Amino acid sequence: MPAVNWDEERIAAEALRYLGAAGAGPELTAQACRAARELQAWAEPRWAFRLDRVLPAAGGMTLPNMNLALPGELASRMLGDCEKAVLLVCTLGARFAARLRQLAARSMAEAVVADACGSAMVEAACDRAEEEIAARYAPLHLTDRFSPGYGDLPLHVQAPLTAAVEAEKLLGVTVTDSFLLNPAKTVTAVIGLSQRPQPARVRGCAHCNLRESCRLRRKGESCAV
Ligand code: SF4
């Protein structure tokens, strides 16, 4: 199992932000920290990824060797400067999802905080996967990762994306008829790879390596999607 940095204070802070409770009082913060600590014992983070060329196509982009269409303006904008793209599937595993179900049966209030901690934890696992991808394909530069259901990238892309990565065989990840991922706390994402440094279009200027020299930012504009 790969090592992930489960910094419980960071996970708790992220979870509270997802819940719209950033800056919450000490009681809720302590509850989120406890949940983040307890859940670490249940997480079995694993991921798989696959690389392909990426080409413009009518109304979006395509990964030709996987025969995968990424329709919409988001994919065109994120991958327009990229020669290649990686498809990523990352999961905290079935034990983690089962623990969340147990907590939901016990207390709804506890379950809401735990669920948000799970979301923050799977994003931390994706960050770790991204480090591996960056090292594997250096010196190419990564775009921000973006997922089906975000912007105008349709949720139904979950199905061909997970199939392309062989996520069921490698990770036990399946997609429901309504395009939800099983087990819970599984994320799919697309990451572009470019010869040039890429703006932080999803995360914003504060995270962007180009911010010191960016003319858009100086004019008070942004390339953010
Ligand atoms: S506007 Fe400039 S600084 Fe902000 S994310 Fe885009 S490239 Fe980066």
C-alpha cells in the first residue's frame, strides 16, 4: 500500500471547508480531527493510471489509443496545450466505504463529518498519485487534475475512463448505472502533460507557478476555469 501523508489537522480543515464550516469552533474542529485520525486505520489507498496521446476532436479532446472522448470546453481548455494525458483512478478501498456506512447507521451527525474527511483523504491520496505521475513522466509538466462531473465534462465519462484504466481488475472499482463510483471515496481524474509549465486553472492563481510573470493576473484577469 503506498504511503500517503494523512496530516489529520489538514484533513480536518479540508473536511470543514467542504462542509462550508471553515473557521468552525473548537468543538467541531476537534470532532473532525478525531474522525480524520480514526479513519486512517480503515483507509487502503491504491491507484492506477494510464497514459495516452491527446488530440483535439470535434467539441472536445480525444485519447486515440484508448478510444476515449472527453467532450466539452473544459477538456479543450485544460488539455489544449498538452501532447499527452494521464487517466487516474484512486480509491480508499472497500473497508473504508464499509466503515462510513457503519458510522452512518450509528449517527448521522458523525457520518457527515466522517464523509467529508473521507473526501479530503481521497484527495490527499490523489496528490500522492500525482507526485508519482510527475516523477514518472518528468520533465513534462502536469495540468491541474479535473474529473467527470466537473465543469462541462459529463459524468458518464466515468465508465469509459475506469474501463481504460482497468480499474475493476486492478482496484475493484466499478461504476453504477447512474455513473457513481464504487466503493465510495473513489476519484477518477484526467491530468494533462505538456512541454510547458501549466497554469493552475482549477486551483487558482495562489497555487500557480506562473503567477509572478503572469500578464493576465497583472491585469486583474484570470485563466481559471
Ligand atoms: S491567471 Fe495567470 S497566475 Fe492565475 S492561474 Fe492563470 S496563468 Fe496562473
